[in-house]
Amino acid sequence: MLYTPTPRAAPNPPVPPLPLPELYSRVERHVPPFEWRILADDIAAILKLKREKNAVILAHNYQTPDIYHTVADIVGDSLALAREAVRTDAEVIVLAGVHFMAETAKLLNPEKTVLIPDLEAGCSLASSITAEDVRLMRARHPGVPIVTYVNTSAAVKAESDICCTSGNAKKIVEALGVPKVIMLPDEYLARNIAAQTEVEIIAWMGHCEVHERFTADDIRDLRATHPGVTVLAHPECPPEVVAECDFTGSTAAMADYVGQRRPSRVVLLTECSMSDNVALQYPDLDFVRPCNLCPHMKRITVPKIRRALETMSHEVTVPPQIAERARRSVERMLAFG
């Protein structure tokens, strides 16, 4: 009988090195290698397209880490993005965020091309109020200034006296020097600011679909399950949630708090990707993550950003008759610093 040797198993082929290793090092604790290999081609294309088209990417704090830490040139909350939109000398702005943010960038850069990668990236707050609603509020409360949150359409901003963000709302309300203001459209932000000032605030009934879902019971459960946890909340959360927290502030203020105070265990009551992005900056801290996803923010993806730059779509425009008045409201806000 002939002897037939057992065939040896072929050696595993060597694993090729990961592409764009420097960029991957920024997100390796969040993005697994197999996913990075899929993303890397689009990311490399985006970096090349930005150079070719003199483009800049502005990304909100709620964008996923693959966008926030690898392709974005400027990151921050709504106020930071509004400020930086004015300063950029790029010819093309890609807004990795939601539609009202892209409109704001266009208001402040009327001569530049502003793109949003997905036209369906909206906002529950922006959808909760119309320009006609603002005109009706003004008619019902003659002489009362209208302070409008930047989370609104350009048409709503055009009917307002001044804009604000969650980070500067109290400062602007008090700086107007009046006993009463109308604050639109976030009811909870208005109520939380009203608790900090003697100015009477008339609120609208708009809510953020991310922040309105947090409850005071959620926080009590967190403290019971994670002893010693520091709880930070966005002021779009209900007042009873804010009352249970250790700190309340804008996304930028929450990130600053974590960086300065370095709580060993912390929870950010806001959109999920905010915690992901801050956690990558502070790997030594324990981030508890009871978060809510924003379905609109998550419409923006790396492949869609690539497509936006390749096809120069979708361009955001604002009718001139609206843009002039809306720009004035935003510029008044920025003048407060």
C-alpha cells in the first residue's frame, strides 16, 4: 500500500497593515479594524477632495467618531460652528450636522458653497415652529423681544430679534435689559434658563426628541447602579432632570467640565456620539453611557460626505429676502461673544 502524507495546512497569509494608521490611532478604541478597512477608502478620498476643492468640514459634537476624529476640520457645538463658519477661508463648507446648521453656515457665508450630505438630516426642534408661529407670538406679546434658539430654520430666525445657543442663552436674555422675553422653540431650555434669571420668559412647546426622553428616575437609577458617578446634562433636558444632575451645560461646556474636573466616572445625558467622542479624548475615565441617538445626525456618514464632495451636493441656499433678516439675528448673537 502506498503511503500518502497528510497535506499540511497552508499558512495564513500575512495580514496587511491597516491603512491610514495615524488617523486610525485616533479612533481605534471605538472602530474595530475590519470596519476601518471599509471606511479608509472613503476617508482617503475625502482628504484628497478637500484639498482639490478647497473645502472644509464642520462637524457637530453629535457626529460619530469616524467623522469627528478623522475627516472633520472644525468640531464643536452650534455656537462654535457658527463662529468658525465666519472665520474659514475655504470656498466650500460641508456641514456634518443637521439642516439648520447648514443654513446658519450659509447665512454667515453667502458667497461660499455650503453642502449638507443628506437633505433629510432635520431636527425635531426646528420642525416644531414656523415663521407664521413667530409672527403670531409677536402679535400676542407686542413689544416683547423674541430670542430664538439656533436650532431653527432660517425663516424662523428671520422673524426673531436675536438668536441664542444653549451656551449663551442666559447671557443674551439678561443682556437685553428687559423684564420679559419670548424664548423659542425649546420649552425645557426656556424653563431651565428661567430658573436662573429674574427675567420672565414666555416659552414655546417645542422639544428635542433626544433630550426629552431622559427622566429623573433615570438619574436616580444611575446613581444607585454606579455609585459616585458624576451626572452632566444638556439644558434641553426636562427641568426635573436638570435638578437631579451635578452640572448642566451645552455640549461644549460638558466636554470642558470633563477635561477640567476629570471625574473618574461620568455620564453625559445627551446624544450618544457625544460620549463616544469625549471618551476617546480621556481614555482613563469611565464613561457610563445611557444615551439616546439622534436619527437625524446619524443620517450623516463618511460615504455620504465623500459623495457630497464628489458631486457638490446637496447645496444649501436661503432666499435673499429671508437671509438678510436671519443673518442679522445670528450676527447679533455672535456680537455677544
